[in-house]
Amino acid sequence: MCGIIGYVGKSEAAGILINGLKALEYRGYDSAGIAVLDKNRLGVVKAKGEIKCLEEKLKDESPRGNIGIGHTRWATHGAANETNAHPHCAGHFSVVHNGIIENWREIRDGLEMSGVSFESETDTEVIPKLLELNYSGDILEAIRKTLKLLEGSYALGIICSNDARTLYCAKKSSPLIIGLGKGENFISSDINPLLGRANEAVYLEDGETAAITEDSVSVYDPDFNLTEKEKKSISLGAGTAEKGGFEHFMLKEICEQPQVIKNTLDSVTANGGVCFEDFPYTEEEIKALERIYIVGCGSAYHVGLISKYNFEKTAKIPTFAEYAGEFRYADTVLNENCLVIIISQSGETADSLAALKTASESGAKTVSVVNVPESSIAKMSRYSVLTMAGTEIAVATTKAFTCQLAVMNMLCLYIARARGACTEVFSEIAANMSATLPKKAEKIIENTEKIKTLAKEISEVDKCFFLGRNVDYGAALEGALKLKEISYIDCVGYPASELKHGTISLIEKDTVCFGLISNRELLAKTASNLAEVTARGARVTVFAPESLGGELTKIGEVITYPDSIPLLSPCLEVIPLQLLAYYTAKEKNLPIDKPRNLAKSVTVE
Ligand code: M6R
């Protein structure tokens, strides 16, 4: 949550900071601001709302200078207004911050008692105040003394009006990258703003601080000794974070699915079979596994839930899907015969990262499935499988979701084979997945007329139910989350069998219900549950594979997608649900890529 950017070089900083913030805007868009240094004059401009509001303001009063910092905010402490927007300043210092200072209240109370006054309601403002108090001519020393007092998480960008050549930054439990350009250097919360301007990057570790000029980078370890850092080349080509002619990132990302699913599957396939290169656990260790926990937040949890059913059915091993925020505090009994799989698109989700730490400390075996290669989760994992979805910008995840499911299916087959639960048929499935799934996904994306019509109808309603059993329950949760997240319609995903234990009292004439039936085994039971709601006047639309479509017309409208084997069907089933969410939000003229109150990367617990 929140994005920070910093620049030092020869160009005017303001424009570069604004472009950088646009690339980071998906991390939060409650307010934004920049601070630019010209010799020793600090110019600060902030605005409530999206970056375009800040840009508008800068038309009248753009600060000049070749060094600066910028911030796009997802509010944690204090309302989304201009006063609470970053940068926060005190005396010589200006600071942008991503993270949470947990002991801010104590620090602030102490400072207030000694006469220091505050303007904002933020946790961040204590940082510039402390820097100024700790400053007696040595900026690094002021930073060192200040960081010692802070508890919590931070990625900080700092400038000081006494040094218009140096940009400072520090990191603890929030992501921060230093981008190395030609005669200019950057700091950023992620790689996107660096694309096309920096060829190499230095990834800071927790506890490290850096002093950056246009042609040098000095990194200090937690004891403030100079330390050598590896430079990594920036591999993503410029333009990956652009809309490419689509109206929204979300639609672009939905449409990219056939290709990225294929890329992902190919990356874990070799010689016609599943291949997780350098998988750290032996066949004996996999055979000895007693339980698997699949852990994630939001959509990543839904991938976990769908996979739980697949792992139990195919690999015959007790499997549990857990919300990361619950798992980390649940005292789950773990040992070396447990495998904990952490799923995260960003690789930065605070709860998922903490769950990984908990699992690793307990001695359990761990694997992560992430989409961002140098992310905290990827780096902390003993073994990390990379989904090949590419940069995902829309807050509502789509392509990362299906790529995660694709990896989890392969992992399921890999574990099943190692445990002897896998027959020849399963190897064939692995080999054919990459040939079949992408084409079928493409077919769904090419036929959206029925979905668009449905979207028009439901854009008028204020509540919807998504009902399914087993894997379809996971898909129901995902369909409901996708629709509510961007259309603001109150949606509930429910196990189809559970409705009559209370919730059915909400069903009345014309209540919109979506039934999900992804394979024949689930048909009869879910169909009966759907009949229970139609009997009470609900308007039901069923999403099902083509071969089942004809059997469902009595229940209601049917939207079909290509047939597949049960293991793979959910991967296709969610695509019409993504499209439904997209077109409904479009119908309502809502900010699809940046829904209210949300941020793409949730780096606070
Ligand atoms: O980056 P992560 O996969 O760890 O993020 C987890 C959730 O925050 C994320 O899936 C969220 O639920 C999406 N916005 C849903 O579309």
C-alpha cells in the first residue's frame, strides 16, 4: 500500500516523479504529493485524490529542481486529505513513507510534551520531526538515530535542504528498489516506474539505508557500515505496464490470459511432464507429508481453496486452505511433515509474508507461488515458483489468478506422482494442459455477447449470490469478490448446500443468483440447491461447461465455457466471472482499475 518514488539526476525532477507515481498509483490513490529541492529551497505540492489531481495543481505551481521524492497514498492513519498527504516535512527534512510506524503514538506524545507541534494525523510525521531533532549537520547520523527509534515497517525516501545532491532511503519490511540510470538514479516501491529509464537495480534488504547521488549509490548495513550490493539487470521491457490500446488494464489483463497461462505452464513443464526444477524436497519427504496448508489473502486464498479440493482428490493428502491473516496467529500445529504453500501475486502482502515466516520458523516445508520475481516472499522462500503473468496493474486480479491456478494444478500432479497417487493419465494431463487450456480460455474471451447482456441487467441490482460446491465454492467466492470489488454490488459467495441453513431467508422475488457447476460430478447436487432458490423467486444464471449446458436450461439462463477435465475446469470457469465483473462495472461507469478504498499491494496487516 502506498507507493514511493525518488529521483536524483540532471532532469527536472517534478515530471519524472509524476510519471513514476502514475506507474505506482495502483498501490494507493487517496492522495499524492511531491517534494523537490532546488539548491536549498524545498518545494512541496500535495493534492487529495488521484495523481491527476496533483498533476492539475502542478500546472500552476510546479517546483523546480533535479532531486525530489513523491508519494501516492492509501490512507492508514488519518483521513484522505491534503494535510495527511505525503511528503511530510520538518525543518530541513522532507519524507515519504510506505508502511506503518507502530510506536508513532508514544513518539508523538513524547515530542508534543517537549513542545513539538504536528500538522497531520499520520504516523509518518514523527519521522521528519525526529530527523530534524537528531540533526546537527550530519544527515546520515540523523537518519541512523531516527531509525533506531522506529518500530514497525517502512520504506522511506528522504531529502534534506542542506544537501541538494543526495537522496536518502531506508527499508524495513516494506519494498524498496534503487534504480540505476545513466547520470541519474531512482528509488521506487516497485520496478514499474524504472522501466525504460534504469537498466539495473539494487534491491535493499531490511535494515539497510542508502545515500544516492546522480552517479553513486552507497548502501549501509543495519550498523551503518558500508556494504557491497549486487546490481541486477532490469529484465522487463518498457511498456509492460501500459494499456496497449485497451480501455482498462483489467480488460487487457483478462485478454492476456491465454498467453500467460501458456507461458506459466511451459515454465513448469519439461519433456512432456511436470518439472519443478531444483525442487528442494525429495520424493521420500513428499511421501512423508502428513498435511498441506495453502495460504493466501483475497483471491490468492480462493486459488488455495480450489486447490485444496484438487489436492485431496488427486494427490490424496489432507489439505487446508487458510487466510494468511488468520493462519499467522492461529497456532496451527506444524512440523517437518507439513508443507505450507504461500500464494501471492505481489509477493509483498504483509499477512502472507508473516505466514511464510511463521511456517518457516515452525520447521514446516515451504513453497511459494508468486508473480513478482524479486519480491519479499520470493526472496524469503526456500523454494519459489514464479507465475509468468507479467505485470498486473488492475487492482482486481485476473491473469495472476489463473496463472496461480495453473501452477497449483501442476504442483498437485507433481505431489500426486511423488506419492504414488498419480497414474499415467495424470502425466498426460500435465503434458496437454499447455496445449488445451490457453485455446479454451481464448474461446471464452472471444464470445462475450451473453456476458455483456447479463452485465447490463445486473448493473441495476444491489445484491447477488454466487453458489457452488467443492471447487465451485472457491470459484463462487472469487466471482463474488471480483464483482463486489469493482461494481460495489453486495455479492456473497456461498457453498450451495449451506444456503438453507439461514441465508436463504434473503432470497426473494428476482434476487440474482449465479450457479456454478464446473463438472458432472457436481451437477445433480448443485442443481437441486439452485432449484431451491428458483422456487423462492430467484433469477438464476448458471455457468457451466458446454456439455452440461443443455441439462441446465430448466433452472435458468445458462452461460457455457469449453469442456475440460474436472482438475482444469475452474481455471476456465472464473474467466466468464471476471468478464461479468468487468462489464458490470463498465456499465456503471466506475473506476474499474482503481476501485474505491483499495490498493493492489496490501503491505500492512
Ligand atoms: O498480492 P497478493 O496476491 O498477495 O494479494 C492478495 C489480495 O490482496 C488480492 O488477491 C486481492 O484480493 C485482489 N484485489 C482481488 O482481486
